[in-house]
Amino acid sequence: MNKVAFIVDSSSGIKNGEIENVFVIPLIITKNENGKLISLKDQIDIDDKTLCELLNNGADIGTSQPSPGEMIQLVESIYDKYDQIFVLPIHPKLSSAINTWRMVKEDYDKLHVITSYSLSSLTRYYIEYFLKLSKKEDLTEQKIIDYIESTKTKWTGFLIVPNISQLVKGGRVSSFKSVLIKMLNLKLIISYDYNGLIFMDKSSKYESCIEKIKKSFEERIQLSKHKVVHSILLENSMNDKYHINEALKLLCKEFKLNDVKAAKFPSVITAHTGVDYAAIILLVD
């Protein structure tokens, strides 16, 4: 069998050295301190806990992609050790990093840059699937593309955000709309699929959020007619007043996920969503 490696970025939530033959390039967390922009490598210079504390204290936080030099340095360090190297960057609607990777790959015949549309635990799912497959047959770029394309309409996710402070700071929610949202104590529902992140709806109660999510799951992936083959729960809470645990319990109950342990979004995603959220991603057969 061909010896293969995968490169992902820190939006995958995978840590360097965690999975054999998988290499992680850190995305960048930026911190604005009195007009001076400080760049921190995700999971190297800053961890999830520190980022959440900074956000909760009102720090001006953003993100950016790694430099082409860092990408090239990683490729050069592993290039001679593998027959094929596959790069699965963060969703192209969330970052332009994939375009930089495509420029880098022009100088490396064994390097393949593939659109996976994924992030967080879904990227981990894909990586683990491909690594398992690589033990049975030679992996090719086309095989990976075919599988990703065949599954991209079979999964979708939803994010419930009751604390919109970071979304407002990032310009994703206007200041005018934020006044109404906060006044009525609304929770935003954001959908996530191969089209990217889209603001879908809002509601004042978690129960109503779950009903809207359930209906949308049915419309998008016909959940009632298919078996769930992979499920992901994500949650984080820095403020007790938002009762994130209540949302998580409702998601578990509605979609029968009581045996699924909730993870957290990688830091570079939390930098945009904020520190309080509950999310679900389901993949069907």
C-alpha cells in the first residue's frame, strides 16, 4: 500500500501527534492590544481556555490563515517520507487558506489539496475514515474527492447561539439587530453544511430552537428516512445565565444522543461564534 499522510489545520480540533500520519498546521488567533496586532498560533501560543477567557473579558479577537512559508516548511519536513500527501483545509467559505494551499501544491507532485467542506469533529471523522481505508487499498485524490462529494449532502449541522456579543464584534450581526435580539432575549440558529455557515432563524426559547432544527434536518437530509451514522455534539458556556446545558439536554433527548459526549469547537471557530453555544452535526447513510 502507498504510504499516505494528511495535513489538516487547527480548525479540525486534531492536535499534532495525536493521530499517526496526520499533521496539523495552526491557524492564527489575532489579538488587538491598543492598536497593536498580536498573532498567536492556535494550540501553540494560545489554548481554548485562554481564548475563552479573553473573549469573555471583551478582548478584540480575530483569526487569520498561516503564511505560505509555514505551509511549505511543513510539506518539506514530511515530503520524502510519504508516497502521497493529502491536505484537507478549513471550509473554503470560512477561510481563503485553501487558495494558498493550491498555490503551494504547484511545486509538489505528491501534494493534493482537497475541498472537504468540513471543520471540527467532522474533519476528524473524514480523516479516520480515510486512514482506515488506506490500510485496505491505495488512496488516490479522486477516491477521497468522490467520497466527500457523495457525503456532502448527507450531513448538516446547527448552532444555537444565545450570546451574540462576538458575532456583533465580528460584523456578522449588525448593531441595530443586536439591540432587538438582546431586548427579546433571542437565540440565533446558524446552519452549517457544505454551503458554509448561514444565519437560519431565531427564537426566544430553546424548545422552539430544537423544533426549528428538527424541521430543517428533515428538509435537508430527510432524517426520519435515514440512519444516523455519525453524530457530533458541541457545547461551551462561560456564562451561567444562558443555560447552555438546557439546550444540550434538549438536543440529546430529541435526537437520542445521550451516549454521545459533547466536545468543544476549536479555538478558531469559537473566536467567531463566541463563548456560549450548543451545536449538533448529523451524518446519515
